[in-house]
Amino acid sequence: MTLPKPKNAEANFREAFEGLKVDAGKLLPMGTPVSQNNVAKEAGCDSTALKKAQFPVLVADIQAYVKNQVGERAPSERQRLLKQRQRSRTAQETIQDLKAQRDAAASLLVESNARISILTRKVRGLETRPEELQSKARTLPRRTTSTCIVPTR
């Protein structure tokens, strides 16, 4: 009977790296991004245990994988929440701007209605006035051309 050969540290790290790549980690939750620190944690070690000086090929593989995955990685929950807050803040600013525009328009409407009311009263007053003026008016005789004196030079 042969006992399984104990794995060395590099094999543990390599297994953890492969597990994180396919999102099948044993210690870290699913969706944990691949990084040098997370590979060390997944291997059951301290996050500083995986050093470039000791495992240069493995660290280079991890860094290359991370570099290739930058564009494909979905945003983290924190990043998603930050974007949502920015959109919310932008929406709140938009609401404030729209309220200010609404208030300004309502103010102009009230001023216009007041001006219309004043002008309407003036028109009504002037409409009744011609009757008053006609009753007081005198008729003047018409001038004829024969009564006009034309100055001579």
C-alpha cells in the first residue's frame, strides 16, 4: 500500500489558482476574483505567502491571467453600488433642477395672470368711458372754406 505523496507548496498554490479560474474555490466564496492574494488564501495560507521570489513562474501565470481577465470581469458589488449611487445622485440633481424650473414657470404664470387681470380692468374701464365722454361732448360747427382766410404774401 502506497501513501499519497504530500503536495508541495507550489502544487497547493497551483491547485488553488486552477480552482479560482473555474470559480470552484473551496475556501473563498464563488465569484471571488483571481489575484495573487486570493490564490494564497484559497491554498489555506496567509495572503502574503505566495511570493514572486519563491514561485516566479506561478506568479507570472497569475498576473498574466489577471491581465487577460480585466475586461471580462463583471463589476464587483461595491462598484455596482457606487454607480447606482452616482445615478441616484444625478437623478436627485435632475429632480432639483426640474423643481426649480417648475417654480420659475409657475411664478411667471402668476405674474402674467396678474398683469392680464389689471389690463382687463383697464379695458373695461375704457369701454364704459366713451359713453360718459359722449354725453359731455359738444358738437362744434363745421368750418367751410369760404370762411377761411388765406394769408397773402
